[in-house]
Amino acid sequence: MKRKAKRRTKRRVVAKHDLGIDEKLNKKVNYRKLRLKAGLEIHQQLDTRHKLYCSCSAGLQQRRTSMEVIRRQHPVASELGAMDIATQYEAMRDRKFKYKVYPFETCLIELDEEPPHNLNSEALSIAIEIALLLKCEIPSEIHIMRKTITDGSNTGAFQRTAIIGLNGWLKYGSKKIEITQVCLEEDAAAIVEEENEKITYRLNRLGIPLVEISTGILEGYSPKQIQEIAYLIGIICRSTGKVKHGIGSIRQDVNVSIRNGPRVEVKGVQELGLVAKVVEKEVARQMELKRVVHETRAANPDGTTRFTRPLPGAARMYPETDIIPISIERAGLKKIKSELPESWTKKLTRFKKKLKLSNDLAIQIIGSDFLSLFEKIMKKYPRLSAAVVANVFTSTLKDIRRKKIDVNRLEEKHLISIFAELSKKKIVKEAIPELLVNFVKNPDESVTEAIRKLNLTILKKSEIKKIISQLVKDSPDTPRDKLYGIAMSRVRGRVDSQEVMELVKRFKRK
């Protein structure tokens, strides 16, 4: 009996090991043994003046609607006579869709009442630029295709997409990550609310140009490495200075499978920092199932996923008949190649050598939404400490956001005006957080008014010495570190903290 028990215990350990569970590593998943396969689809909005197929503004600034439209959608067979399984599933739900229409950002094209106009040439140039940065081959002719989608996110029940680049690659460490294709697409309408079988969308996002970047199969990589690859693709897009920023401007879809199992597509990962967690939780979900099926799931904010529909097939693609193919002229392509931005690896080296940034801070600012503004400020005010400026974008703004303050209300002019005063030594770096919060609440106020109102004028050294002297006189036995803290609470935002520390160290008690 004892021998049998021992053998059974051994078999159970082996079974866990086969599934990728390593008991010695705190029961963490061994993704290599689990044969995790993943694929990324990165969707990045382009920062163009107009939408992809009309002259409506792509600014997404409108808040008031001009009207609302209610529609239903019905499935149709493709040109080959096949009916896509995902389309059939959506039709069975028999949902009603309400669309909010916005003046200057929505027209008859978004309402599917008018044929599309010519493809936005600005968007095409940016997409080609991104494809070239990813070492892609550019087709000599661009063909627009329709992709059937009947979840209501497109009023016409399809999305227009075009392949701009093929057979590219991205360097990740010593390896090359395959970029299978780069597509130029129109973004879908954004969900406002969902109740029972009724969904409300806002139409001003429909038609915003975006690129969809698809990787090859990522096998032998951990969830963290998959996230890093997504991060690098995002950096390359942002290096153009021609993409939108903020939540919703970049979205990730992740395809996940384990141990030769079926592919599951997880859509709508809103933040790059969530990619690893989504992969981890999806792997855990698949490991618990007896039978995994091909399906599309949506990402939740906590990294878990929820079922949305069966996985679409090839039957949902067919040619767009309202737009003729677009030829890519050699002269135009040559011009784009000659104007490609500095690669992120060269930029990293330059930031570390010329701007004296640490490796971590350089990577953070290169990957941030504020890269273009950071470079603009450093060019305009070269005597500023690059580390101070970079930290405002990578740390200070995050700290303010954690306090539930909407930093998205800040404009470029606010940040430039603050750094202008810092370069003229009218303020100290410690005053920046308070000024940023003030601009969120009072966007029309000038920086001069804000400095005066918040009492952030720099103190003279004699004034600081006087304050410290009085503190010592009032509390002669106070330790230096505590004295520094009390002094800073009195002068915070009006003097450099390092200067206060030095003065406290030098101060002699009588």
C-alpha cells in the first residue's frame, strides 16, 4: 500500500511538471514547457487632421451631440457564399444599436449613408513611415478590403482595411521578431454604455485612422517578454511624433494558445502594462479547462477576460468596391525613407550620452506619450536638466494622476510655460507639481499669475537662513534630519530642496 501511495504521489508531481508547473519556483508557470504561443496585434491611432475617408475632424474634441440614430445589423454571405461564424453569432443576439452623432466630427459617411471619399494621404504617409521603421516591404499598389463586423461598432457592418507593409521585423535583444503585416484601418465607434441587448456608441471615433501591426507567432517567450515586445512596437510608433496619445489611442489584441491547443483572441487591452497580466490569466484559465475552444474574448481592467463571440474566419474579408487601388509612387516612397525619424536605439544612446539620462529614465521617456514634447523643450531650453524634465513627464504627472486629478486637461502650452520659468530661474523644480495642479483647475491662468497666487516666488538665501535660525532657536535639540523636514514644510515650492539640506548641515548651533 505504501509503495502504491508513493508511486501515485510521484505521478501527480510529474503531471504538474508536464503542465508547466514548477514546484520549486513557488508554483509559477513554466511557460516554455507549457509551449505558450502568442501573437500581438497593436492598434495605434494616427494624429491626422481629418478622418480616413472624409474631411471630418479627427480631433475627438466634441462633447455635445447633434442627434442620435438607432440601427440594427443583419448578416450577409461573403462573395464566396460563406457565412462567417462570428457574424452569425452576433446576428442571433438581435441587438439594437444607438449612435451619437457629433457636429464637425461625424458626417454621412460614418452613418453609412454616403460612399467613402479618397483615402487620407496624410494617414497613408504615416502608415508607410511606421511600416518602414519596422523593416517592412511596401506593396506597389494598395488595395482596400472590407472586414465584416456586426457587433455594431461600424454602422456599415464592416471595417475598411488595407495592407501597407509586409515581411518586416523588430529587433528584441539578440532576436528578430517577425512583423507579418502593417495595415491602415479606420477605427471603430466607441462604446458609451451597454444595457441588456442595447448598446450606445459615439460615432466621432469611427473613421479615425489607425495602424494595425501584427507580429508572427511568439513562441518561447514569457508574458513579461511579450509585453516588452508590445512596448517596443509602441515606442517605434511614437518615435514618428505623428500618433495620438492617451488612454484608448493604443490598444492591444493578444492571441494565446498552450500545448498545441486552439487559438484564443483577447481583444481590447487598453494599457501596455496589462499585456503580461492578461496573458498570465488567460493561460491560467485555459489550464483549468478540459476543452479550450476557438473564441474571441474581451480584456477586463484586472487582466481577466470575458467571452464575446466565436473566433472569426477568413470568410469575413472581401474587396472594397467604392475605392480604386492606390499606386505607391517611387519618388514619394523615397522621400518618406529619406525623412524617417531617428531609431529608438540611436535615440537611447543619444539621451544617455548627450543628455546624461540614466538608462532606465531614457527608456521611460522614449516610451512615454510625451517624447515629442520632451525633445521640443530640451531643444528650446538646452540648459535645463534633462533628468528634471524627464522626471516631470514620467513620475510627477503619474503622481498627480493617482490623486484623481485629471492631468489630461493640461495642454502643451502649460508645460512649456512652466519650463520657461524654470530655465529663467524664476521658479525651482519643487514648484512644478503645484503649478501643474493649478493649471488643471485654472487652464486660462498665466504662469506668472499662478506663481504669484500660489506664493511660489524663489526665496533668497538670507531668507532661508533666517527661517532655519528661528527653527533652531525655537527647538535647539531638534535632530538635523527632522529640522530639514520642518524647514522644507515652511519653504516648499520656493527653494531647491538640496539647498535647504546643505544649509541645515552647515548651520551651527550656539
